[in-house]
Amino acid sequence: MKYTITALVMLLISSLSVFAQTPSPTNYTAKGIVADTASNVKLENASVSILQAKDSVLVTYARAAQDGSFHFPKLAAGSYILLVAYPEYADYVEQFKLEGTKTDYNFNTVKLSLKSRLLQEVMVKGTAAQIKIKGDTTEYDAKTYSIQPNAKVEDLLKQLQGIQVDKDGKITAQGETVSKVLVDGEEFFGDDPTLVTKNLRADMVDKVQLYDKKSDQATFTGIDDGQKTKTLNIKLKEDKKSGSFGKAQAAVGTRGFNQSELMFNTFKGKQKFSAYGTLSNTGKTGLGWTDNDKYGGGSDNVTYGDDGSVSIFFSGGGDDLDSFDGRYSGQGLPTARTGGLHYDTKWNDDKESINGNYKIGSIEVEGTNNSINVNNLSPTLSQTTLSDQKFDNYLFRQKLDGTYNLKIDTTSNLKLTFGGTLKESDTRQNFNSVSRRNDTLQNDNVRELTTDGSQKLFNASIFYNKKLKKKGRTFSVNIAPSVTRNNADGFLKSIINYYDRTGALDSTTNIDQYKVNDLESVVLNSNITYTEPITKDFSVVVNYGVNINNATANRRTFEQTLGNGSYNRQIDSLSSDFKLNQLSNQAGAMFNYKKGKTTLNFGTRAAIVNFEQVNRINNMRFDRNFTNWFPQATWQYRFSQQKSLRLSYNGNTTQPTIDQVQPIRINNDPLNITLGNPDLDPSFTHRFNFSANSYKVLADEWMNLYGSYSLTTNPIVTNVLTDTITGRSVIQSFNLPNRKTNNFYGGLWYNRKIFWGLNAGLNGNINGQTYYNMVNNQENRTKAYSYSLGVSLSKYATKKYDVRVDFRPSYNTNETSLNPDLNSNGRAYNLSGSFNVYLPFKFQVGSDIEHEYQAATQTFADPFRRTIWNASIAKTFMKQDNLRLSLTVNDLLNQNTGFSRSANNNVIYQNTYTTIRRYFMFSISYDFNHMGGGVAKN
């Protein structure tokens, strides 16, 4: 017999009771009577629970009768825990087994003792429930966790069961990536999670809620469409919703490195206002800058969306003028300046609300990139190209977006959104390349590209929905216009020397051209959705939409005729003035069945698209009419709230792009020219997915098993015709009707607490693909596979230390049928670790190290090794540790050399590039917090 005061367990039992898992019924029974130890008074309505001994999962639950008795029939053989609780009494816990021929287990009288009586003899500490399960939501009580003075939300999340935060701030919850973090249910500076986790104070948090956020359509209709986003909602304490807080930081380092940051927040009831600014050349490109631009970008091309619509994307200068999109991926040395404002509020009894964001910033990245490309043309012939690139790219951006919500009445809502972006870009890129056929010099090229561009984007949407009289019957309309304008001009200068078979100079080509691009796209998308409940468990969602996209693309290329610097002669073969109009009608029906633990969605969508392209320079016309088909089905079974299995299928038609059918000739790389093929047919892809998730709250154990397989019929592949003398390549697309490409991936993530409070993780991944291309009219099949296995150990001891170690070995293969004796197969591994230790006198030391290794391959004879070691020491001051001084060293061993290897079709690539290397930095930061009418206390 053992006594404990564990309100944690009691609350978990009551909240988990709806998810109870009952063993297979047998003839075993358990019974007893609950009474007071001293008076023997029977305790009516005492809570009596039986849990599995191995993992504390609830089996069954009951209340004691008027005479204090309880009785559990039909229990399976096994080991169990009896837990009895009653208000003001200490909990009673006893382990027992049901086995053998004796089918009745009698506890006789279970005697409970008053807490006050126990406290006369011994001091017993109790804790509030840390976790509660409320329907689909797991809720963590922040006050039950120890919080360091001046800690941020990220520090709190690291302590929560089932949640992990890596060194970059990426959050994983129950094996899935968290992509959205809300504050009191509202978005904060858009949907960049790190803005909340790295800047909001942990002592302001009341609850942390984890759930799968349904789509707006599913939330409104109540019909599960299978679209969910793993979401964290940070609920603030009521007394922390009024006041201001923020942070100021300044840091200077060796070699000219610096970083500064300022953030201010003021909350007043339902109003929130925030502002931030950053200046850095250490790779920190700002808070939320990485969302880049959600309303455009990418290459200048035409793509076909899942709804059957055609989207025309324009980058800053078009494909023929290399542009810079503002992203920093570790290549080069960046200088970033960003700032932003956020405001949201509710009024009129929460019937109306607004949420707005303004961001402004610039980023400049300069550096070098050195690459080696090996193009296997046949078993006996290969082309090796060494290329050196120097770049200096600049982008300035302003972005404004907002949302207005109106609850018209209890059955209808109106949502208005808008967004606008202004960009100015300036890019300078220089290339020097040398190509050899086997060991003989083939060509060399000196090339310079300069571009000045501007981009204006505007988008809006009107979404209205209404619930009709019959439950489950709804109607909604969505209208979304957008406008995109791009203007760019720049110069292409290139000198190419060609060599004959002996390596002697044969000829030289000079290019000196001025290019002007003016691009515009006006889009109107609309969709009407109607839901109808056919039966209690079966419903249908029907939708119809019309999408209109009218665009113009005016590209002009000029050359000099008088040699006086004036580019006055238009090159018609490289100039065009296209008018592109497309009209899409799409309709679909999705059926939904949900009963008990089973959810089934199935249906299809189809789109009829009419596409018209006219070159207004030569009146050449290209019309194309096609139908896209998108069947899909999803089945999900929830064994319990924390265990589920999901299977899905979707198919989609992939139409050839305009560049593949009738490309606009582009000569930004004169050694690689693309031709069109008007006879291309669409391909079709079948995709199968599965996932299984399991999470045990009490054991803090989660597992995620997932996989996918796709098969593409009639694939569209490229045929690269390379002149073995000059090295010039002509690229054209074809269908391979007798071949099928496939792609698959799968993995397992497992994590749980083990001995000494360690958190252990195991994950394995496998992915592969088989695909085809043509090389000088010869079919080439590529098989690429990757295998990896990772293990991790971590522990977080509040106000003492945190430590983490990860090890991931892997093996990669890439084999081609064209040259099976030359591959890029090789092993690799990644080993990393980090720690932070809190010392007396408010000192803190920390370090992280990462070692990467890639073995030599048949293509690349030298292995790659790199160890990046960072370290820091810090001291805090003042009562609340508001002031912090720190000294850090980045890349202590000075080995942070940019490096990557990859393969595509029959070409193998290896790149080395400029990146940030060793520097020392001194930093001072100050956190201020005046919430709830005074300085917050931890």
C-alpha cells in the first residue's frame, strides 16, 4: 500500500476517460470498498480508476456506490494499477495482477487518509495537472513548469512533453512539424512561428494549446476535408494582456560583423501593437523575412494549379534576366535591414476584428560560387565544366497585408483580405567557365549579367459563408483578384571561345546585348461551394469556379550598330510581345463519411482550360484547350485521441508548360538553348500516402510512421543534344509513353523519456526515385536512393543545464544506365551536439558543434569534412536578469566552407561557395516588461 498526493494523475484520469482503451473481455473481476482510515465512514462517489501498469494508460473508470463499494467486471489478464481519489484525501495507489484460475480480485477495504492528518506527520508536496486533454486539444498549464527569469516562449516549449525545438527554432510536436503559432487564437506578424517563440516572454503565458487546425472551410461547415495544420496557440494570462514589453540588443564583432535588434509590444485588452527592427550581416535576415512573397515569384513560366487554373509567374526580371528573390540560404555574405509593424483588435462584442502587418527591408548578398559539373554523354565520353561565379545581389521590399472579419449574424460571416508588395532589385553576376571533353579543351566562356528590376503586386479576396436552416447545409463564395507588374532592364555580355578536337582555338563568339522586359498579369479567381448533409454521417461538398488570367509579356533585345554605346537595333529572334489569355472552368464534388472513429473523403475535380497566346510582333498564334482531372480519396481511423492511421490517394494531370511547348527563346546562357515541342501530351501521376501516429501522454512517448509512393505515366522528359565538338547543348522535351517514373519515401520517428530523465529519439528515412531522360537521342535511366538513420539524446534541467546529442549516418546512391561504371554512390554522416550550463553568480556557458562527412565517390575522388564549433559565455544582471552581456565565437575552427553535392539525370554537380566563417562577437541586450500594471516577476 502506498500513498501519494498526485492531483496530476487524478486530472489526467478524468480527462482521458473518454479515450479509454479496454482490454479484451474475460472472466476477471475486481472489487472493493472505499472508506476513511480513522472513522471507517464509507466514501460515496470516490473516484476509482484502473490503469495498465506498463504505460499508465487508463483501462476503466467508475465512482464508488453509496456504500463505498466498486466493482469492475470483464477485465483481461495482466498487470494493473488501482488509483482511488477523494476530495481532501491523499490518493491511494496499489499495483495488482489478474492471472491464473482465480477470477475474482478483492481489495477488501481501501482506506484513505485525510491530507491534513498526513501533514501532521510529513510534509507532502502536490503539483497541479500539467497536461489536460480537451477533445482534439492537448493543453499544457504553463505555471506548472519552472521558467528561468527573462525566458522566452521557446524555453517553455522545450520542457513540454511531446514537443521539441531545434537550434534553428523549428518546432516538432508529437512527431509533426508545427507550422503555425497563434497568440490568443490570432496570427501575430503573419504566420512565422519564431516571431512568437523567440520574442514573447514565457512568464506571460497561461496555457499552451496544441491541436490540428482545420481549414477555414472545414471549421465553418463542420465537414472534415482532411486538411489540417499542426498549430500551437499561446494563451496569455489575463493580467498580462495590458502593458508593454520588448527587447533591445546590440552586438559588434571582429572582421566587421555586427547585429542589432529592437522589438516593442504593447497589449491592451483585445488590442495588440508590435514593432521590430533588425540590422545584421551575420546571416540573421530578420524576423519573418523568409516568407518572401506568397503572391508571386519563381521563374517566368506558366504552371497549372491543383484546381485546374493556369498561373503565370514572373520573377524580378524574367528568365532571360537573372533575378534575385531576396532569399538567403547560406551562400554568400549578407547584409540585411528589416522592420515591421503589427496591429490587431476586436470590437462590437467580438463581431468585428482586424489584423494588419507592414514589413519593410532590404538584403544584399555578395560572394562567390565555384562548381564542377560532370555530364556523362556515353560510357566513353564525358563533359566536365568548371565554373566560377561572382555575384552581388540587392533587393528592397515593402509589404502590407490585412484582414477584416465581420460576424454578420449567428449564421453568416464576411472576411476581407488584401496584400500589396513593392520590390526593387539590382543584380550583378559574372561567370568564368571552362569545359573539357574527357581531357581535351572544348570551350571557355566569360559572361556578365546585370539587371535592374521592379515589381508591384496586389491581391485581395472576399469570402462570404452562410449556414442554412438544415444542420450541415452551408453556402460560401470566394472571389480573389490580383495584379502583378514587372519591369526590368539589363545587359548580357559574353565571349565564348570554341576549340577543335585537338584543343586548338577554332572560333570566337561575342555577345553584347541590352534587354528590356515589361510583364503584367491580371487574375480573377472565383469559387462557389455548397455542402449538403445526405444522412447524419454522410455529406457532400460541391464546388464550381471560374478563373480568368489575362497577361502580357513584352520582351525586347537590342544590340549596337554604330559602336557608340547606343543599343538601337532590335534582335527579332530574341524579342517578343506576347498576349496570354486563359479561361478555366472547374467543378468538383467531394463526399464525406464520418462515423465513430472512421472518416472517409472521396471525390474528384475537373477543369476545362482554354489557353490563347499571341505574339503581337509576328502575329504567331498558339491555342491550347485541355482538361485536367484530379481524383482523390482519404481514409482515416482514430483508434483513440492519440492514435490514428491515415491512407490517401490523389491523382493529377500534368500539362506541359509553355516553355516546353512553345518557349520564348532565351540566351542568357548561350551554351544551353531550349527548343519547344508542340506535340507534347500531358502526363498523369498517381500518388499514395500513409501515416500512423501514436502518442502516450503519461509515458511521454510518441511515434510517427509515414510513407508515400507515386507513379507517373507518359512522363515528360528532356532530350539534351550536346555537340561533342563545341560543347553547346540544345534542350527539348518529349513524352516517353512506354516508360513510367516513380518516386517513394518513408520514415519512422520515435521519441520517449528513458532513464535519468533523458529524452531519446530514433528516426529512420528512405527515399528513392527512378526517372528517365534522353542524352543525344539515347535513353538514360537514373536510379537515385538515399538511406539514413538518426539517434538523439537530450535533457533539460531547469535553471541547471540542457544538453543534446544527435548522430545521423546515411548512404546515397545515384546510378545511370548510360554510364553504369561511373556513379556518385557514397556514405556520409552528421554528428552534432550542444549544451548550456547555468553557473553561480548568474553566469551561463554554452556551446554547439556539428561535424559533417561525405566520402569520396567514383566521380569525386576527395572526401569532404567540416566541423563547425560555436561557443558562448554570458552573464545576467539586475533582479529579473533583464540585462545580459555575452561573448560568442562563431566557427571557432574556421572550417565553415560552403559545400554541396547533387545529381540530376546524367549530370553530377559539386559546388563550393562563400559563407560566413570565424568571428568573435560581444553583445549586450536588455529586456523590459511592464505587463499587468507593473514589472513582471518570475
